[in-house]
Amino acid sequence: MASLCRQIIRANAVRSALLSTARRGYADKMMPDPLEHATGLEKKELLAMQSGNDDPFNMKVLKKAAGTRDQPTLVPSCFDARIVGCICEEHSTSINWMWIHKDHPRRCECGHWYKLTEKAPL
């Protein structure tokens, strides 16, 4: 029993010595800036956010404008078509989804009009 206790104490002492030396070596180092090792779309998104554009992919909810045929709600897109969801009533639990195509304003079931506008791609 004494030899087993000695082995456990010795193993714990060696482990704690190794961990303390490893921790001392990394205490002064920090993670680099995420922008330094980001690539592709992630880097484009970080650069856009850094320049002040907090919604580079137009994913935020848009407020409905007047919604008439003469003044439709403008939906930005860098493609020729986009799917849009309309919450027709304030307390509605369902969303009416519809495709909006370039140069063709679309009317929702509730009567609001939507129109696609061009936006430069990211």
C-alpha cells in the first residue's frame, strides 16, 4: 500500500511540474486578430463590418415601407431574384414566402408591394 501511495504522489508531482512549466511559456502570448487568419467570405464579412457595414449579406429584417404599387418596399439583392417573407399581420404566426424578380414588382396576399433593387455584391 505504501508503494502504491508513493507512485501516485510521484506521478502527481511530475504532472504538476510539467503543467506549471507549460503554462509559464504561454502566459504572455495571445490569440492573433481574427482578421489575420480569416479567408474567403469570412474575411470579406469581417472587412465589411470593420468599415461600418453591420449587415453585409442583407440578412436583417426590413421594415415595410408604404407598400403601395407606386412606392413599394425596396428589397436589395445582387441577384436577379430573391425570396422574401412577409408577416402580413402584426401578431401573425405564419410567414408568406414569395419570389421577387428583377423589374417585376410583386404583391403579397395582404396587399403590400415589394420591388427588387440592385445592390453591389460583397
